[in-house]
Amino acid sequence: MTQGPGPESIESLLRAWSPAARSVDPVARLAEAWDYGRKSLAASGREHRALVALAGLDPRIAALRWAQLEEYQRRALMVATRQAVDLGRACAWVFGEGQGA
């Protein structure tokens, strides 16, 4: 797989997270969820495939462990995760009748 255009830096991503989210290591949390599923990513791989698609990456990487991914793939997945969180918040507001996430 060739390296695609680089998404924004991890540092700029971390600045975009809320202060509460910055108190944890989102890269480590995503890596753990990616490898083990831990209630956040289903064992079916559905969320893996969705994040990979949102990141515009080769669908075959959904089966790889976090350590097997290339740096640009991990960055793209972090960007996709941030986009998914933002979309989830917007959908919660829309479908929650303005109640917020």
C-alpha cells in the first residue's frame, strides 16, 4: 500500500478534542479499541470497516492489528474517528430533539 496524502497532524487533532478527552491518550484508546474491541468497536468488524471507509483507506487494513498499520494509516484513522465523533454529536442533537449528545 502506498502512502496517501497525509491527514492533519496528531497534535492538531488532540487540540480539537474536548478538555475531558485530552486527559486521556486518544491514540492509545483507539489502538486498544482497534485491537481488542472493548465495548467500543464491535467484534463483527463493522466499526473497523466504517472508520477505514471514512478515512479513505484500503478496506483490507480493517483486519490488521494497530501495530501493523503504517503511520499515515493510523493518522487517517484518528482523523476519521474525530469526524465520526463530531457526526455522532450532530446526529444526537438532531435525533435527540435538541437534547445534545
